[in-house]
Amino acid sequence: MIRRGAGVGLALAVVLAVCGAVAAGWPREALAGSPPASGITTGASPSPAPTGPSASTSRAPTGTGTFTSPEPEARRAAAPVPASAARRTAPAPPPLGVRAAALIEESSGDRLYGRNSGAELAIASTTKLMTALITLEHTRLSTVFADPDYHPAAQDSQIDLAPGERMSVHDLLFAMLLPSADDAAVDLAYNVGHGSVSRFLAMMNARARQLGLNHTHYTTPSGLDTAGNYSSATDLVNLASYLLRHEAFFKRTVAQTHAVLRTGSHVRVVTDLNDLVARFRWINGVKTGHTLDAGYVLVASGTQRGMTLIDAVLGTSSEAARDANALALLNWGFANFGLRTPVHAGKVLARPAVADKPGAYARLVAASTYTHVFPKAAKVRLRVTAPAQLTGPLAQDTQVGSVAVLEGRRVVTRIPLVLGAALPQIKKPESIASVIVISVTLSGLLVAAGAVIGLTMFWREWTKGTRHARPRSTKPR
């Protein structure tokens, strides 16, 4: 009976121990299931685009959540592209009889055409563009200057200022920019330079360097043929663009066909030498020039359908040729290019799912607006690269993707996509699998405890039975 009880106790202990070991070592993955692998990040785009490569999980820029981001494809697509590459779909420009020429779109500075555009050439009175800029940046229009004792050459354009004659900066600028008066230019340079034309020239050259006009140097404020006074077609259109965008008085002045100068010793009426302003309503500037070295030069601007183009033609043979070349280049630009805004700030471009919240989606919006000049024949589309799923918390405006603007197959730019609203952390509910794991673990502990108790009982019964079963002594008395 004792042996039978001990055997039962031993068997019970072994069974309980095995059950406890199995319960304690049961693979959690078998109960809870393996987590899904990261998916491929693909973004919706307005037109078909190739699917990107496999994605990896990376830390979000802000917050503690994660998002799925594309591998190097996005970075390769963002590589810079030569400015001229955007013009492949535009028809050939018209033949021009010039030494150099350039054409840009004003708001973006995009170059649409260039011919010998970096050559350093004499520029005649287009020099006065910088003279105007320095004057506007360093004095008030109401300031009155006394004319220095300047003796113009016979070929100078002038308004016949007398030495000591007093005229406002407002009227001196009109005289310099419309009829291209050299005596007005020298008057401004001398007085803005505090009695020194040389000091004013140093200011002009310093400003040229600040503006990145690397092919420009000044040795005269008026533009007369002087050694070392030169610029390029590209620098001229860029300088004109800067003036038109930053100096409202300049913009209004160069769009005038004539003006009345009411200061000075008598009233003067001056006429714009840029006759394209009078001939075409859409032409609104900018400056003519002519010397023996420079030939006939014109920087012209025009606006059509909300787009402003600026061109420069250098070294033409006559006033008629100057006007014809400048006009042909502007017409070609307006006929073949246009502004487009493929991306608007705040526009929702992707809606990735929110992890652990079925049916919830985040809003990814464009971080900025992108307006660009494109050939009218170009096919412009968007390619969105965004995560398939987001996990919070992530702060509002966290960048979690991008949208590429493509002209054909060429990426023009890439705009960040940001969260339109903060994404809070989602608390996961306990699953049945996790409850089972906890239950089995506790059961394992109880079984192990039962095994210990069973072994203890077995040992006690065994030792007690051993003592009672000892044989009596047979030794003779």
C-alpha cells in the first residue's frame, strides 16, 4: 500500500513537471502570430509611374512614431538637372542677328534661351541699370541734388543740365532711364557718392558682386565706351529682373512712354528711347543703349497671361535690328512657354493608413507651392512617394514623404509632404493570444509548484515505508 502511494505520487510529480515545462517553454509566436513584414512604399500619382523599390522602417524626423520610407530611388530622382534640359520639348528659337542674347522668366529666373550669354561685352547705356539701383538704395526720391561741373562729350545724350542746377532724384532718374541722359547719370553718381564718382563706381562693383553678376564690371556710371566697362547678356537680364521685382519706382518708370520733369531751372518733357513700350501694350521696359563699341543694345521685358519675360540683345546693327531681335525672342518665349503650378501648399496628396486603427487615414499635404515655367508641349505629372502606414505619435508638419514634379521622365523638383494634423499614439487592445500566453504562463507556474509538492510527498512516503519495512533481527539470544 505504501509503495503504491509512493508510485502514484512519483507519477503525478513527473506528469506535473512535464506539463509545467511545456507550458513555460511554449513558443509565444505560435500563440500570438508573427508580425507582418513591412510593405512596399508606393505613392499615388496623377499619372502612371513605376513602383519604387522595397521599403524599410526608419525613425520619423520628429515625435516617436515610425513610417515607411523609400530607399535611394527618391534621392536619385532629386538630383539637379541642367537648366537647358527643360527646353528639349520647345521649338527652335528664331535666328537672331546679335553678338549675344539671353531670355529668362522673371519670377523664377529660369533661363529659356542663351546665345553667347556669358560673354563680357560693352553694354552702353544699359550700365545705367546699376546706376539706378545704387541711387534707389542709397537716397530718397525727394532729395534735391546740385549738378556738378560736368562737361559732356558731343555724342552724349543729355537734358542739358547747367552746372549747379538743382533737380530732384525723382526727376534725375526719369531723365536717366527714359531719354538715357548721361549728365543726369553723372549728377546722381557724384552726389550719391558724396562728391566722388569713383566712390560711386566702387559701390556699383560691390553691388554687382553681391548680386552674383560675375561677368560685370563698371568704370563709368553712364555707359560711355570706357576700358573695363562691360557685362553679359545673362547678367543684364538678371539685374533687370532684380530691379523689376524689388524697386517699384523703377518698374513704373521704365513702363512710361514719356514724363514731365518739373524740378530744375525749367520744365522738361522727356521721351522713352525704348520705342517698343509705345508700340506694344504688353511691353513694359526696360533700357536701351548704343555706342560704337557696343552697337545697339536693348534689355526688354513684356508680360502676357501673367508671365513676365525679360530678354537682352547685344551688338545689333541698328535700332530696327535691335527692336526686331528683342521682339522676336520675346514672342518665341510667349508662344512656347507658360507658367504652371502643379503643386499647391496644403493640398492633400496621400492618405496612408494609421496603424492599429482600422479605417483611419492620415493626411499628407504639400509643404509648399511650386510654380515653374514649362514648355507648352511638355507633359507635366506628379509622382508621390509616401508611406503605406503610419504609427504615432507624430507631430503636425512632420515630413513623411515627398512629391516629385516630372517633365516627361525628368524630375524637375521634389516637394516635401508633411502631416496635415498630429497623429497621436494608438493604444493597442489586449488580444486573445496575449491572454492565452499569460494564462498558460501562470498555469505553468502552478503546475511547477504542484510538482514540487508531489515530489515532497513522494519522498516522505518513501522514507516512511522504508523504516516500517525493516526485517526483525534473527540473532540468537
